[in-house]
Amino acid sequence: MRSGNISSHDSVQLNELQDGARTVLYEEMAEYYYLFARKKFLNKSSLQLEVNYHIGNLVLLSFYFDVVLIQTSTIFNTSDQFVKKVIDNVLIHPTFKSMLETNVLKIVGWGGTIPKDMFESAKSFSLNADVNADINDNRFSIISEFFNPQNVVSRSSVTPDSNIELLFKKRLDQTTVIRRPEDILAIDFALNKSIEKTGQLVAVSFNPELEKLELSSKSIDSVGVSFIQSWYDHLSHEIPGVTTYSPIISPVFIDQKQIISNNSVRTFLYSPQIFASFLGGYLCQKDFNTIMSRPFYELHKIKNGDWKRFSSAYHEAIFNVSENISFLNSDLYSFNELDSQSWGDKLTKAIENNSDKVDVNAYIEGLAMLSGVVFTLPFLTPIFKLAGVAVGKKLNDTFHSVHKNATTDVSPFIKKLQMHYDLEGANA
């Protein structure tokens, strides 16, 4: 174990890093995300597929964020052996290392201002959270090599993230899925038992207690959604200015009919999957694969003023869409009604009743600009069926026109990518 060799020099503080930089927190690799959102997908996946998925996401995020952050808790707080292997293989991936070397990726920790203290705090907390954990000195030794002032950012000198269980209970109270009082009491008991280990809500201590309960699969899913959303609620408040987006790969985020805050609904627009589809408007699949397969430092090398304009234009599009769908109530996102005309009627009525607040053109153009994934996201598909409504009449034409005519801020960087990698470009 070589943790004694970790640098004792101070790391950059998170607020210093944020100054003038767009930062995003990557939580999709965290064990709580795997436990509650990805678990059902893993029988169709593999270690290499999962590693490629995360590396691809990190690269895509670097297209429109200055810095991508990964919490020490994501790396350390793991009890599932498969998730550990995924994380460990991501850490040693050449692209991950290159992103660290170019300062596009940072590990954000707490428990001190120097890497050694942050490492020891994270290690100690993880072992306390999972009392059955195997103490793998070799794993800790490999992780310790990443803890130096260049790679690590200090978030707090003390243990943060307290009282998340209050947000979790609030989310859980809002669900329409768990109706039996005895189930709520059982979940509350499991929560309190898990908090005894660490003093706060942590997936690796909560999930074993949850698995002891005899709950339906839908109830378990609802608990998972409440858990994830409570963490996102907390992080958006605890680390202001750092984007934490809601991934879109699991229908459970929609299916549970939970009362979702406007910000939670809108943050899916920051998802790498959305951005990948956006690039599909300018690059064919072969081009996309070329970019994603090349060494990261090449991509980083061609970032300049054009890239800054490109990134700003993309964030502006996200802002426009977010602002113009903020009036939509969460009951519009009921998974069971997505293909029904009643859902379309609700959307129509919401737009009509808020016509003074909604810039429909900005909504259409922004949504189309963001990506072709508008055709596949289930809760947006019914928009195409709203014949006679402004959204229904214009969305398809606008979508194609935006892809055909790149904006002045987006085009220069896209063209630079095409020239640098000798790409074919997408067909209009």
C-alpha cells in the first residue's frame, strides 16, 4: 500500500476551479446509480461495454463542459464486485488518464485540503459504510496514485452531505406508487438502520437493508428513483454552479409518477446521450466513431475560441429549451399515458394556458437543435401527433431546417473537427 507517498501539497479548491469554468458532476458511475437505475440492464451488458459507455460519456461531456468532476465517493463507495471492476477499468483507461493530464477531468473530494487527507477520508468512510467489504490494499494502492494536486480538487475540509435522508423522505412521500403505510414504515426502518453505520444516507449501507424488505418491484423502483432524485436535489443545492444532470436511459424516472421539480425534468437536456444525437445532425456514424476512438489529447488540442463559441451556443440552446418547458407539470410525464391522446390534450392545454409565458418558436428550435433524440424520447413523441397545434405543425420542419443550416456559432468548430479528422459529414 503506497498511500504514504501521496502528495501532501494543497489541492485547488472547488470554488477556485469553478471561477469562469463550466463544470459538470458525473454520477452515472456511482454505485447508487447502478443499484437503482441500471441494475435491470446489466444482464445485457458486459464489463467492456460498461467501461466504453462511461469513457464515451466523459468524452462527450468534455465537448460542452470545461471540467468534468467525479466524486471520491463514486470511486470508493462500492460494494458490488461488478461495479468495482467497471470503476477500476475506467480509472486505468488511457482516455481517463489523458483527461486528467489535460485538466479536463478532476476528482473532487472532501476531508481536507491535501490529496492524502482526502484519500484517507474517502477510504475510511467507504469501509465504515460497507462493514462486509474486503479490504483490498492493491485496489486502494492503485487509486492512491491518482491523488495528487493536479488531479484532485478539494470540496470541503469536513464531511459534507448531511441530512440527505430528509430530502429522501420528502421524495418518498410524493410517490403515488407506494401506498401501504406498513411499506413506508419498513422503508423508514431500513433507512434508520443504514444511517447508524455512517451517520448519513449512503447506497452501500442502505441497499442491503432495503433488500431485506418484502416490497414489490415497482415499490423498489420508486424507492430507487426517490433515492437518486434526493441526491440530485442535494447536490444542486450543496454544490451550486456545478451541473448534475438526470440520465435518461431508464424509464423508471418517468414511470413512477413522482412529483418532479422543474429542474429535475429539465436537466436531462445535459445528458451525453442528448449531445451524441445532436452531433448526429452534423456527423455521420462513421465520423462519430472516428472522433470517439482517437486519443483524447488530439481532441483537446483543437479546442480553442471556436470551441468556446460552440460550447456557449449549445448551453444557450439548453437554457432556451429548459425555460420553455418549465411550465409543464410532472403529471404530463406519466409513462402509462405517453401514447394516448389524453397526454397530447394535456400538453396542448398547457401550452395554450401559458401562451403568454411560452416562446413556442424558441422551444421548437431549441429542442430540434439539441438533437434527433426527440424522435426516440418516449415522452416527447406524442408532440408529433398534435395536429393543428403550433408545436405539432412546426416541429418536424424546424428540426430538419436546423440540422441543415448550422448556426454561425456551431459551424466553425464542427468544420474544424471535419477538417482535422478528414470526416465525411452528415447528409442533409
